[in-house]
Amino acid sequence: MMFDWLSIVFIAIFVLFMLIGFIRGGAKEFWRLIFQALAIGLAFALCKAVGKMIYNMGLGNAIGDPVRSLFLSKVEYGGQEVDVALLDEATRQSVYGSLGIPSFIQGAFDKMVVEFIPETGTVVVAEPFVKAIATAACTGIGFLAIYIIVAIIGGIVQLIINKIQKANGNKPGIVGRILGLVVGFVHSAAIIWVVALVFNILFTFDIPFIADLQTAIGWDDPSKWSFAKWIMTMPLGYQQILQFFVH
């Protein structure tokens, strides 16, 4: 069934942003896209340094404590101190399964976990996983903080540009409106990329509402097709992005 509600949401996002782009014209939407790209670029460039600072300020421990409690409740031997050789790839994969970490995240995340495992000696099973999750979370928080700050500044600058254009009486022509459509499409695609990532993660958890959505779009049924399912199963580069955050 194509028109499940998630497909309708995806289509509505495309239509809405392309319509806004058409009405406003390419100039206004172009500046919006430029500031968004600048915010994302600076966030990627600075998030690791900011995340490390956030971690050292105490947020790492604040995140790590509940993660450790969850880990110990999910993994029976999580609190045991073992020889590092026992935390081999098979054991780590078993842990990821117990924690419900999505398979498309495991490959990137596992590299960070390995970095927190000492080369020799013993280690408490939970610690490399807890430190990796807390570090990745702080990096993500750093990314969001930088993005929001730059986006707000960009929004203020864009308002100034819009007022200048309005004062000059500039109205978009047909070329400007077509460019607005293109920019609106790019903007909507970026939003859907994030939404698809969120639902890909949620689909790994046993949540009744999410299970109903999986059924509606035929997530586990190859005979069913929907627009949302088609979008979410495309190679959208999540693995590469996640590898950046955990290294």
C-alpha cells in the first residue's frame, strides 16, 4: 500500500517545501540553503572538539551513569571484570544484540568500542561500551549546539537580506521561482533524510506504535511497496555519517 501515513508525511514535506520555494523564489531560498549548509559544515568541523569539552565538563559521566545501569540490566555479565581477549568480535556482537543497537550502526560504533578496550590486562565488560556511547552522545550534542547557534545567526542575517530585497521591491521571476522549486526540493530531501534515519533506528525497538507503522508500510514484507519504505531503504549514507561521529 503506497499511501500509508508515513508516506503521506514524506510526500507532504516535499510538496510543502517546494511550494514555499516556488512562492518565495530562488534568491530567498538560496540564502536559506547557504546558511543551512554553513551551519552543518561548521557543526561537522567543530563537533568533536566541542563534544570532548562537553564530556570533560561532566556531561560524559552524567550520560554514562544511566547507560551503565541500562547495560547491566540488559547484559548479565556486564559488571564482570574479564580478560580483554574475551571481548572479541563475537562477544561484542552479542552485546549489541542484547542492547538492541541497530545493525547499520554496529559496524561504525564497534570501532569506537575497540578503542576503549585496553590492549592487555582486564576490563569491566560494560566500560568500553559505556564510554563509547557517552562520547558519541557528547559529540552529537556538540553538533546540535553548533548547528543551532549558527542557524540562528544565519536566520537573523537572512531576515536582514529579505528586508533589503523587499525594500528594493524585488519579486521573483519565472527563473527565480523554478530555482526556488529546486532549492525547496533539496531542503525537503535533507529533512526527510533525518526523519528516515530516526525511523530506521526506532524500527529496531519493540514499540507497539512503531510495530504498527512497520506493518503499514510493509517493512518486512517484500511484496508490499510504499513511498516511505522506498525512501528508507535507499543507500542514504548513514553508515558513513555514523563513522564520522564515532571516530
